[in-house]
Amino acid sequence: MEDCLFCKIVAGDIPSTKVYEDDKVYAFNDIEPQAPIHIIIVPKMHISSSNELTDDNAEVIGHIFAVAAKIAKEKGFAEKGWRIVNNCGEDGGQTVGHIHFHLLAGRNLGWPPG
Ligand code: AMP
Ligand code: ZN
């Protein structure tokens, strides 16, 4: 995807602070953190939003949650707790058209959000 910000970050064409990478996913620090820990996890494959998920491409989402749990343990916030957020579409607050998951931790996160 030529004009996709997160595809460019995955490709290294736009700099990011890498937190985790494997053959399927890439995780990096959010540029405008909303919590002491705010990591964005994306599939390397371009999927525009959760609206585009099907049984053919959704396997990577389970992997993303496993990666989040791994990061939580490694960074030491697993026990305190954390949150994953996926914004989908305009009303969902999505601003980047490449599916991504916000991993938030390091403070007591309010509920309900937004
Ligand atoms: P969303 O509003 O759910 O689409 O989330 C997009 C997120 O990407 C926001 O939290 C932004 O702060 C973050 N973001 C935008 N550009 C960059 C960038 N160049 N590097 C890291 N995070 C970014
Ligand atoms: Zn993309």
C-alpha cells in the first residue's frame, strides 16, 4: 500500500521506535502516548480496518493478542493490567487506515472510554 502510513513504518521508510517484530507483526511506540505505555501493534499485511476482517485474514489478530501478552510480561505490567483498543471507522475514532491495536498500560485506565 503506497500511501499507507503504517505500511511505511513497517517498511522502515518512516522512523519508529520498535518494541517488537516478527514475520507477521510490528509493534512500535505511539508518537502521541495516551498512557505511560502506549504501543501500536499492526499486522505487516495491509488490512484497512476491522471491517475488512474475514476468516481468511483474521488469524493474525489472535497472534497480535499473543504478542501483546508477551510484551506485557516482558515489560512487567502484565499483573497490574493493560488494555487493547481497536478503533474502527470514523465514529470509532480511527485516523490511520491500516488496522492497528493500541496497547495501553502504566496507569489506571478509565471506563467507559470516549
Ligand atoms: P487511531 O486514531 O486509532 O487510528 O490511532 C492512530 C494512532 O497512530 C494515534 O494514536 C497516533 O498518535 C499514532 N501515530 C500517528 N502517526 C504515528 C507515527 N508516525 N508514529 C507512531 N504513532 C503514530
Ligand atoms: Zn498499510
